Amino acid sequence: MYFASEDYTFQSDISSSDEDVGRVVRGTEAKVGQFPHQLLLTRSGASPCGAVLITSILALTAAHCVNERLPSQLTIESARHLRSHDDKFVQKVGVKSVMIHEQFHYTGGAAHNDIAILLLSQEVNFNAYVYPIYVPTTKTRFEETAQGKMGKLQIISLHPSALYICAAAQSTLIQ
């Protein structure tokens, strides 16, 4: 099992535009292989969620994506750029077990401690398109990814302070 543990700062030449594209506001289409740690998590073949490869056999996802699901209903797909197209780099692996945060719950429509770890049924093979995420440092700039318009992987650059502002705004809207 391999853990990506070296200090890493993400650098990208991608910048946001004023145009809204798909589901990621001010996002742009990611380059093929730009996020080798990004996984597609399918539940019974549908209802996709995202996940992140943290080792060759462990993935991290949102608990609400796997809550009340059997591991046999879950599959991860690595190196997936277009949901509608399989290419030679896509690896599909089943999930052996799911570990949901013990304090995961919903309150007022919001999920709390919304995190889960997936133990994969076999190790994924690393290559230029499949590689575990690096552990961030305080200097790391975050890239937010999501499946957007037309099933393409999209991104937007965020500074850590933007995440705090979004969380504060969401808290205000919920109250």
C-alpha cells in the first residue's frame, strides 16, 4: 500500500472566467489526467458521487454518498474524465467495506461529519492518470472539482479563505 506523503503545492495555469459553465460556477473543463486522485463513485451503477484516492486501496468520500448502502452496491472508477466514455486508462474497482464517521448525521437539512473511508476490493494500478492525493499543507491552494455540464470533469481554484467565507455564508443561510 502506498501513501502520497511528500509536501506538495498544486500549480495550475487554469484561471476562472466570468462565464458560468455547467454545474461548477466559474469553472472550466479539467485537462485529461490533471487530477489523478479524483474518482467517480457509483452506487448501484447510477447516482454518481466523487471520491479521492488516498492510497492504492483506500478512498475518501462524503458519508451521504454511501450511507445506507452495501459495499457490494458501490464501485469506484479512476481516470474517468467523461462519464459517457470509457478509455483505456479507466479502472473500475468494487468496494470491500465502508467506514462512515461515527458522528455523521443530518440536522436541518445539513450533513455533519459527512466523511467516509472506502476500502477497495483490490488495489488500483498507479500511472500518469491514477495516483493518490497529496496531503495538503497550510500553503496549499485548493482546486475544487465536480462533474459538470455534459458529464465533463470541471474545476475552480479556491484559496483556503474562500472556503471559510463559503462556510460562513452557508451557516447564515441555514439559520
